Amino acid sequence: MASATPQGANLLYGLRKSTRFTKGFGALLPQAYRKFWNEWKHQQPAAVHYVPKDGMFQREDITGLVTPIQNVPLPLIDPPEAHDGIWGGEAVIKGFQKRNQYKRRVPHYWVPVLRRSVVHSRVLNEYMAVTVTDRTLAQIHDHHGFDHYLLKTPACDLRSMLAIKLKRKILEELAAGCPRLAAEPTKQQDYLKEFACYLEQYTPEEIEWYGLTYQEAVTKIRIQTEDKDAELPQKILFRQKLIEQLREAGIREAGQDGESGDVEELKGIKDSTSSSWLSKLSFKPKNW
């Protein structure tokens, strides 16, 4: 049986599960976006709602029983309101609560305490009123500023699309040289020196693709692909190649008599297609 299927073991361990990056436009996404995706979705976030324990085993003080240590993250729920604010890595926890020892447990949701506060971005030179938690304010103070908090914290710990978009905006502003602070050149140079260490971690392409959702990234790569494919119709390219081949073959009729007519015809076809088909196929992208 084993000799009949010698590739069985290789197939068992060699097959890979299809993902969103192995088919369709997802396979065309660059490595820069995949780096952000791994940071956002696959990287292990910091423990917020539980205290992780070090080591592999623990011993109870009273009974002396040795049990293995299991740091299992709690399942978190991110409601739509969480992406409109900056919750500092906190989320909604769904569980059960036993309110009476003689009754069954009941479902319960633990929601973080939210408050409205104003944060200041020195790089963007703006004050923003956002919904935050106490942990968000504590993280901002620990990192000595709102900009440092966003730039030092990975996307998996920010958890909020608002925070990730603001981080992308700050990186773009730093890469452009802080043009919003052009009226204050001294402050502009000080900020560029202070935040230059963060730009070393990203390339211009990674900044361009940072902070995009999967749908936004697919739309962007689709527009780029369509722009490359919609330059000229194939029939015009084939006709141009045919004329060049006839010229190289030494046929004077194609170079003298038919050249002017063909060139004028090609120009007419090119102008008509550019004014009709490209105008219909043109797609205006969203503001990135």
C-alpha cells in the first residue's frame, strides 16, 4: 500500500491552506502590505485583560499541587464604536457571571470605562477630541506624548482603525519632512531629529501600504493593474508591430504609400479609443 502511493507522506505535510494572499488580487499585493498585515493580525498582542505568568509549571502553596502554566488570551470583541476611538488595546469581554450561588450563571459583558478627552499630535500640529480609556491616557503619559505612543505601539496593540490611520498619517508627514511646520523651521528640524528613529523602521513603500484594510489594499492594487493594462488596445499594438516588420523587410510601399494613411488611421483609432473606452473604464480611487 505504501509503495503504491510513495508521495502520500509528502502530500500530507506539503499541502498548504489557501489564504487571501494566494488567489485573486490578494496574490498581487506587495510584501510591504503583507508585513503590515502580519503586524496587525498575526502578531501576538500584549496582555491587557490578564496577567501572564512566567515559566512552564507552578506549585500551589497550600496543597503543593504542580500544574502547568497556560497563558491563554481572552477572546475579545471589537464593536464598531471601538474603531471610532482609541481604547488602548482594551475591548469588550463576553463571559458568564454567577450572581447567586443557588442560581445558574448568566451571560455578562465587561465593557471598558470610556471617556471623552483631547489629544495633541505635535507632528500633525492638531488637537483631536476622541474617546479614550484610562489605559490609553496612561500609555500616552508613559511614552511621553501621543505621537510616540502611536509610533512605538504595533498595530495589534492599537486595535483601532482610527489609531492605525493616525499612525499612517504621522509616518507620511515625517517622510515628507513635516510640511505643516514649514512656518516654524526650528520646531520642524527638532521634530525631524526627534522622530527620525521611527522612519528607519519603514521603507517608503511600506509607509504607502501601511494602515490599509484588506479591501482598500485590493482596490488599490486593482487600480494600479488596470492603469497598466489600459494603455493601448492590443489590435493597435499588433498593427504597429506589423508596420515595423514590413519596414524592416524593405517593402517601400509600406514605408511610403501606406505609411501616411496607416499612421493617420492609427492616430484616429488611438484618439477615439482614448476618448471613449478609457473614459468609461476610468475609476477614481478613494482618498488614501
